[in-house]
Amino acid sequence: MQINVFKKVPGDAVLVCVIKEDGNVHLHPFFVLLNAGDKEYFNAALNSFSRSGECARVLMLPSGRMVLLLGAVPKAKFTNRKAILAARRVIVVSRKEKFKKIAVALDDFRARGTPQEAGLLAAMQFEIANFEFVKYKTPPKEGWIFVEDITLFSKLQSATLTRAVQEGKIIGEEINATRVLSNTPGGDMTPSHLAEAAVEAGKRAGFKVSVLDEKEIAKLKMGGVLGVAKGSSEKPRFIVMEYLKGKKGEAPTVLVGKGVTFDTGGLNLKPEQGIYEMHMDMSGGAAVIHTIAALARIKAKKNVIGIIPAVENMPSGSSYRPGDVLTTMSGKTIEVMNTDAEGRIILADALEYAKRFSPKLVVDIATLTGAAVVALGQRATALFSTSAQTEKAFRAAGEATGDFVWPLPLWEEYEDDVRGTFGDVSNTGKNRYGGAINGAVFLRQFIRNADGKDAYPWVHLDISPRMTTIEGEFLAKGAAGASVALLVKFLREF
């Protein structure tokens, strides 16, 4: 899809107007573009539309120009969150009406901030709303209907606005690439295929990728990764990505993504209702790949490392068992109480591996617990942080991008719940309560040095609530691409 900023609007583009006012409707930016006859018709239709309470209406002006009117909340209540939904609705309704070339006004999506911020956000939302996973579907005779060309109308023309819009488009494209990986069925998205996807992304965007095989993982004594992978014929991979375009010698931020390419639950087999969509249990890993790709494509001057432990969790005669004790790369042991709590086990090795980069911050991204969904519903990622300042920055980044997060505690009292009986730590809590917190507290045991102090500042994002899209978001069914926009925003400013 093409998105360009212009002062003029092509004659063959459908004008899409987001109407934010009630009662006495102010003149829309597109009004000045019309001839006298069209203006009279447009103004009457606009007032009628505002009073009717309709959500959408298509007009044919006397000149033959097509116009799509979309209703929104009153201007005083038009928040950043409403702007995000409005931008997505523009695409969803345009696709429904089979409009391939449209024009929109930048002012329609400016709830706060600068024109550049509004342009970036709108372009990103246009891209992710114009996505549908059709790789495995037979195309209809008329082909798939997507918006192909958007003119973003703005009287303010500047290189910074144009660049912001293009950056928003790039970020949206990488969110969609994340969704493609996550939506791909488990039979086609194994640990080796996930590694290949990382290599391809590195070649395309311009960052270094190294892939460790099972023998190299064993040399590093990653008992967590090897233990979880034992039950599958698909061998594990450990993916390391390096994007070092920041200040020379500056400590990097390390992103750690959970890469369980299919999670059956292992010997603690998931029930029928829980096993569907478990090919998306590598969504954290996919997000890490394409966050780094987005940073590389927009030429962010940052030092970022990406780490993905990639495994398949399967039941078989060789599977790891409840009651097993696994020795991790750090030397700490994990008592396996439930083989379906496997994500934290492989992340334990990855968090230890991250120490070798002497990072200024480590952020792990994982579809870790169903308990996070119970706690927050499906509208926000669960956020855990060892720094109140970092937590605040993540929340602000979430509000700015629509990739919302909400904090949960990491109090030391919770550590009693993950203390092992026959190993150092247990991979489940002592009861069924506080599961999202137990998962985070478990992971925190592996960011510590031998002296018990944290080796680095740390953030844990449990993206289980945002693994898939939900009704009312104006996004295609399937993977949501959670945390890519959040991380790009945060990392650019951190």
C-alpha cells in the first residue's frame, strides 16, 4: 500500500471524512476542495449524517466525486485511543466498500501531539488494518480487496512529516510481518523455520543473525532449552540478532523473545480448548525479530540485541517429565512441576545468556501465562519491571501506540511461591492463584548474579492477553503482532 502526504487530492480518490462533531458541524478540511454545487450537497449531507447517529455513509456528490463519512465521538472526547480506532475503521470500511484509492485528512487523526506524531500513528494503523492472513486460502475470482493507495491530505508540508508517515508505514509493515509468522501453522513454523525467518529478516533489513544448533546449545549447558525440546523430533535453535548502530561502546538493550513454535503442553497435555492456536506461542520471538527489523529500516541509532530460544514442546517417550530437575546455564536448577509451564524454563537460559552483553536493560516478551488473560482480559499486556521509571515509560509508550500495557507487582513475598522442594526453583506456584506474577517472579531468579543482586534492569512483558485480536479492534482475526509498536516507541526514546 502506498501512503503519501500531499496538499492536493487526486480526482479519482474517494474522500474519507472522520466526523468528530455533534449538532452544528464545522467545515471539514476537504470542504475547501469542492466546487459550489458539491459544497452545498456536502454540507447538507454532513449535518444530516451528524444528526442521524449513523456510523458510516457513502455519498455521491453532484460532480461524481465519492465521499465516505465515518462517525466518531465528539471532538472533546476524541482521545489518542479513539484516533487509533478511527484510522483502522477508515481501512475496514473502505475495504468493505471496495475502495482501493482513498484520501484522508491528517487533522482527522490528530488527538494530541504534533502533526508528525499523528501522521506516524495514522500510517501505522492504516497498515495493520489493511492486513489479512490469506496465505493458505484460495483467492476469490475478483482477487483480495485491499486499499492500495492513500493520500494523506495536509496543508503542513515538511520533510519531517513525510518521514514520520513513512516510518509509521514501516512499523506497520513489520507488525504485519510478525502476524504472518505467528499465524503460520506449527507444521510450517518449526524452530529451524523460525531461525530461517530471522536470517531472512536480517538480510532484508540489515542486521546480523547467528543461529546456534543443538550441539552448540549443549556446549553452553542450556538445560532448560534442551529439557523442553527433548520430546520433539524438531531440534531446538537459539537465535541471536545484533543491531549495533548506536554510540560505539554504549551498552545495548537486549530483547528476549519466547520461541515455542508449538506448545502441546508436553506430558501435561493441554485440553482441546487450550491447544488450538498454540502455534502462536512463538509470538514473543516473532515480535523480537520484527522489532529489530523495524529499528533497522527506520535507521534508529540504537544498540539492540535480540535473543530467541526456539523449541517445540511435544509429548513423546523422550519428553521431559513432571518431577524432573533441569540444570540451567546459570547452574540454578528447576524442579518441573508441570511440563506446560515450559516458556519460563527456556527463558531462564536466555536471560542468563543476556548477561554476556552487559546490557543497560533486558526486556523479555512472552505468551507466558493464561493467568495474565484472567487478570487483564484481552486489551492489555501484563507489565512487570524492576524500575518504576521504566514502568512509567512503557505505559506512556503503550498509550502513544495503542499497544497498551498494565503493571503487576514483583514483590519479594511472592518468591516463596516459586521456591522448589528438590530444585532451586519450581516452574509453577504453590497454588493456582497469581499465576502471571508467579511466572514473572520465577524469571526474576535468573536475572540475578551469584550474590543475589540483579545483573541488569529488567522488564517482563506477558503478551498472552494480546496474542490474538478481539472484536471491536477493527483488525483481522488471528495474531495481533503485540509489542512491536510498543518496543519501537520505547527503544527510540530510551
